[in-house]
Amino acid sequence: MINTLLIANRGEIACRVMRTAKSLGLRSVAVYSAADSHARHVREADMAVALGGAKPAESYLNGAAVIAAAKATGAQAIHPGYGFLSENAGFARACEAAGLIFVGPPVAAIEAMGSKSAAKALMEPAGVPLVPGYHGEAQDIDTFRAEAERIGYPVLLKAAAGGGGKGMKVVEQPAHLAEALASAQREAQAAFGDSRMLVEKYLLKPRHVEIQVFADQHGNAVYLHERDCSIQRRHQKVVEEAPAPGLSAELRQAMGEAAVRAAQAIGYVGAGTVEFLLDTRGDFFFMEMNTRLQVEHPVTELITGQDLVAWQLAVAQGEPLPLSQEQIPLNGHAMEVRLYAEDCDGGFLPATGTLSLYREPALQSGWRIDSGISEGDSVSVFYDPMLAKLIAWGADREQARLRLLSLLSEMQVGGVTTNLAFLQRTLAHPAFAAAELDTGFIERHHSALL
Ligand code: ADP
């Protein structure tokens, strides 16, 4: 049914999706902004269409231009990657109206999970455990004060429309609530055009463990195990691994089944990720569901031997899931780090410049590199500063960790400041090697990592 696929994205994920499209014999269409006319995703595509200016709003977020490009090139389907239009219900609806397949979940499922508050309200009756909290309509300070008292401090304020850690504030004591609420609301309004907040118990030393789920159009749904993404800075993932170290088979199954219930409760189809916090007692709580392919999907691919983009394309064409729950393998261990153009010493601010040196080593056993850049590219202020994902598989966690360290040591990057040394110190840290993982890891070991 699909013979031409338009990829509405740039960088590594555009190249990643194209790789599978090629392996399936599909023609791939790239789209690009004025800043990206020589980019790798454009060179690697069979066809490429210019969208407009360098600013995302003029190019990668311009849904009408993307749909016009699909029509002009005879594409039957659009893969949105992650970010940009990938969780935009209006865009998914416009694809449908234009007779194009949106490679993602149904519009209703995107909408259901678009608000963290609404999502939590849907999860409760589905028997998915929630972090104790308040996610109601009332937004006045008196309600928040009473709810925070009920939950118990410290609490975490979160933007209902939030993402990327924006609009989140930890409040340690009642005296700070009013000011924190006002400031989080302002931040949420500026970032998402929506100031609605929810409040949750702020868990101490939790792990971020998320479940990869997949559902088809015939009512089948499975989980492809979990990823541990506890190594974060400012609530953003830095290292991801699968499986989660130390998770018992029973807990893995319980979390997997809860994630599948979450997906089924909203009529989910396609690839999705259900994010949980796991506390020190082994209890887990739903945070949110991401209705797209995740940045960190490669670690799941390496332990299951599956191509998740191929699964997405199969499901989008109405095919049943390739495997049943019992058939999904879990083999060895995989670890991924995100190579960012950023200045770790200067507060992790994005770095820009020209990549005067960029050499990836020839791949060795267990190594995988997902990148979308080349030497000489410029790293601009317009887009996410992730340069590449460096990934390793091993028979066990320690082999994966050592292989990833050796891959990092052979990367040659110059001209732009990156977090390469920071990543190496993180992976080499004895506490990381001992799998002492929780979301406070980087803050706790800060001085040893910089
Ligand atoms: P976003 O959508 O902005 O990324 P999330 O809700 O996914 O926000 O949370 C991002 C991260 O923030 C989590 O991975 C975790 O580290 C931290 N976090 C979120 N909720 C809580 C909580 N209730 N207690 C402690 N940490 C939390």
C-alpha cells in the first residue's frame, strides 16, 4: 500500500526512518528548511522538498507545507519522527483529511494523552497506578494549597501541557507554594500557551522506567519491555538503557501489563511509550504516555532484535503486530547516550558553531551510531542540539557499558563544544557501573562528572 514515504523531520531520526524505508524498498521523501539544504537527510533521500525558512514555524512545523510536499511527490504516508509535528493532533487530522496515512496513533489517542491532567484522569479507571496528586480543573491557589497539604510536601508542580521538563517546579514547603505556582504558570503559558497545572507528590530518588508498547488496528497490544532513563539532568534524559537493571521478572511483567492497559484504555494504535516512576520500595506510578517513537527506541531494538520503524509501517498499513507477547525476545543489554552540542561547564547551555571535525569510527561488534550530521555542518540555534546517539549492545550490562565507553573514546568531534567528556565520566563513574541509578544521579555526582 505504501510505496513512497515522506519523513517530516530532520537530523538523526530522519536518517533513521529512511534507513528502514530503504530496507523495505520504499522511496523516501525528505523535507527541509533553508538551513538544511545540504543536510544528510536531504542527501540520503530519493527526493527532497524545500519547506521554507530556517525557523521551525516556517518549515518543520508547517503542516500545510508538509502535506503539500507529500501530495506533490506521490507519497502515501508521512512519518513524523519525534518532536515537531509528531504529537500534533491537528496535523494528524489534516493528514487524514488529505487522504494520507499518518504513521502514528489515531487523533483521539494523541488528544487523550496531550494533557498530563486528562491522561491521568483516564488512567485511574483503567487500573494504572498514579503518583498521589491533584489533576483537576480548579486552578486557584486555595485549591493547590489544600491539595498540597493533603499530598504532603515536597510536591511537584507540572504543566498539564508540559514537555521537555518545562513548567515544572519542586516546592519544599507551604510558604513557597504561591510564588512557585505563579512562576510555573507563567512559564507554562509562555512555552505551551496553556497555564494549567497539576501537582504531584515529589518522589525522592525515583527511577524513570518506561515501557515500550505497540498496538495494531485489530485490537492486539504488546509491550517490548522497559527502558531505564534515570540518568537525567534538569529532568532531561542523558543515558538510556534496556532492560532496567535489577528489575525482577514479576515487576517487568506488572509494569508491562499496566502499560498495555493504559494503551488499550485509549484505543491506542502504533508505537507508544508509557512512562513510570519507580520508587525505592518497588512501587510504580504512571507519569505520562508519549504517543510517538522515542529518541531512545534503539536500546529496545537491540535487546529485542526488532525494527520498530518497520513495525510502525506495518501497523500503519493495517497489518497485525509481527509478534505476540510471548514471542518478544529479551536478549542481553543495551545502552545509549545522547551526544549534545552543549557547554557542560557553563550550565549545560546549547552550543553552536561549525563542526570542523566529525568522524565516527568504523562500527565494531555491538556498536550502533544513529546520527544525521556530517563534518562541516553548522549547529544552529534553530534546532535541538543533539548531534548523535551512541549506542552499544552487550551480553550483559557491563559489556554494554565497556563497549559504549570504547565507542565514545573513538569519536572525533571538534569545532563545537559537546558533552562527550561528561558522558564518558558518567559511564565510567563507579556508582553508574554499580547501577546505582535514580533521577538524582547527576546532581549527586556533579563535581565528579564535570
Ligand atoms: P516532561 O514531559 O516535561 O518531560 P515528565 O512528567 O515526563 O515531564 O517528567 C520528567 C522527569 O521529571 C521524570 O523523568 C522525573 O525525573 C521527574 N519527575 C516527574 N514527576 C516526578 C515526581 N512526581 N517525583 C519526582 N520526580 C518526578
